[in-house]
Amino acid sequence: MINRRDFLKQAGSVALGATALPFLTHAGTLAKPKNAGIQLYTVRKELEADVKGTLKKLATIGYKELESARSAKGNYYGFGPKEFKKIIQDLGMNLRSGHVHLDKDWQKTVADAAETGQQYLICSSLPTEGQTISNYQKIAEQFNKAGEECKKAGIQFGYHNHEYEFEKVEGKVLYDLLLAETDPNLVTWELDLGWVVATGHDPIDYFTRYPRRFPLWHLKDMKKEEPVSTEFGKGSLDIAKLFQNADKSGLKYYFVEQEEYSGDPMESVKHNFNYLQKLKA
């Protein structure tokens, strides 16, 4: 199965309210999620064929918040940072975040992101391999350093999980080690909810134990019988319950992501958007 991992200080307190968050909560109930975002890896083939046309289709569906992903044509799909910013702004969309690699081009990556005006740079995979405590400790140091460099550029650095970070070594969950050894003012976390649930963990448990450290979500539903993504409502993700607990997470932006399809990807992303519009709790 080819998936994303193979393809490649939250700044102060955030006031809760309609203008700050993509949803409204009151006494543990959910109002309709707002400002739906999408991780552009979801439509990677469509972007490869037609960047502007695909973005226009997403805007027409109703997606307004974007998270980019590194592609064969670079972080901005063959365009320069400022060019890409103008394209999406002309469509009434915002680039909030981008998935990148922590590699030899890191300084340029940060500089380019600053040109787009995006708020987050998210490392999409571990910079070094090794499911060991020592490697994860080394990575935590790298993340803190990257966070300092991003902060100087006015950007928040973060990391996006997969499933392997939830393995246990010497009785410790490696993901928890990263959380414990990174500075909350420098390193934030984008929780891929589908992968968390697929590993048998509870995202809400993480919201409770590490309050307000997860301002970004990948909203990904996964099939119950195998770790493959699917359309909302067809998998094991309790989306309504997650939004009811979004204040614990510190959620600011959520991005719909789907990696596998049984049909037309654009129909799937339309289904997912409409599902959120009808969501009740």
C-alpha cells in the first residue's frame, strides 16, 4: 500500500469563539464545523495534471483553508511561493500550513514559507530512521532547533504523526517521548486522527493529557477492517465526538485528508465536505 509516509509555541493562548475556531462548542455540544480545510495530498494526482483547475474545484466545493504537501514539483506545485499565494487568494482560499521535510534545504523551506504568509510548517516524516529511544531523543532536539528557526521567521513549527510513532520501546510510547522532550513554545503537533485510532489509541486521551498542544488535525477516517482511509462516515472515526472535545485540543485548523479511493477523488472530497456540513451532535 502506497501512502503518505512513503511518498515522501502555539503562540500564546487562543481565545475560544466563532472567530478563532472552525466550530462552535457550548456545554460539550457541537455546532456545525466551519472553515473546512483540506490537505492537498488528498488530490495529488489532480494537482499534478492541473493545479489551478483543481484548486478552483476545491474552492467551488467550499474548502477555504489549505495545507500544502511536498510534491515532485516542489512545495508549491511548480509555482514560486508568492505565485502560489496569489493563486489561492484569488480563489478566496488561505494557505495555513505546509508539509515539508527537515533536510538540507531546510533554510530555503523556511524562507519560502515566510513568503507565502502561512502560519505553520509541519515536518511530515521523521528526519532520521530508527525506532529507538535515543533516535527519538535526537529528533526532539532537531525539532526544538527547527522550532527556534521557524519562530524567527514568524512561523510555527510542528510534526505530523503516522502509526509507527505509537510503538512502545522499553515500556514507553515513542510519540509520548517526543511530546515530553520538545518545548511546547517551539514545537506544535498536528494529530492525524485516523492513524491514532488505527493504532488503538484515543485522540481525546491525548487532548486530556497534553491540553491545547494539538492546534492542527488531519481529519481522516479509516476502514474498520484495515488501516486504509475512506470517506467520512464509512470508517471508525467518531468525528462528532472529536469536535465536541476540540477545545481540549486547542484546535485552530483541521484538514480533511484521504489517501485511498474506490472511485473519483473529487467526489470523495465533496462527500467529506458535505458530511461535515450535516454533522450534528
